[in-house]
Amino acid sequence: MNYEDYHTHPINKIIHVICIPLIVLTTCNLLSKIKVLFCSVKLELSEILMFLMLGYYLYHSFLTFLVMLFYFFTILTVAYIWRLNKNYMYQSLYVFIFAWVMQFVGHAIEGNRPALFDSLIQTFTQAPLFSLGYILPFRIH
């Protein structure tokens, strides 16, 4: 089953288009305190995960890689700006929980279980692409 097959109801689609980027953004903020030394450079765990995901996207399609490079760059830029607020961790946690609850609400409306329960890898790699599917003038996968 493709990731899109789990999201056919219009309300569920809208919820996911809004909440998936919020989850990616808040995950970056929540993981910002975890630093990893990589080749003499301290990187945040979220940055490393995004680099790995970009490698996955590059393996599948150069166009997908370029789109997701811009997506992650935008997400990280917003995350860095948000972190100027001293309460960003609490705010991020609240938005993270809200976004996940809304996604489960969307699946209750849809009457379909989340893809997360069937394929964790597919969910993490395809969800950001899915959230872009309604604003891009072309199809990526």
C-alpha cells in the first residue's frame, strides 16, 4: 500500500499537509539539544537525519532530492529562527503533540489507520513528500 492510499479523505489530506511540516519543524527543535561529533564538526541529530534522508531521496530521484533539499533548508531556517525564543522547546513540544493528535483525528475522520503502523520507514520518507504534493505543480516520488 502506498503512503497516499492512507490519505484519501480531503480533510485528512489537509490536516496532513499542515501537520507534517509542523512535525518535521518541531522535531528539529526537539532534537536540537542532541549534538553529534561528525568529522570534527558538531552537528545536531536532526541535521544528520536530514542528510541521511537527502541521501535516500538522491538515490531515488535527483528532482526529489532538489525539492527536499529546499524543503529541509526552509524547515531548518525556520527552526533556527524559532530557537531565538527562549521558550522554543516548550512551544515545540506543544505544537509537536498537537500536530500528532490532529493527524490521528484525520485518520479517525478517514476511517483508516495511519501508515505509521504498517511501515515506519515509508512514513518518515514519504510523509514530507506527501505534504508537498498539493503545492507543487509536478509530481515527485
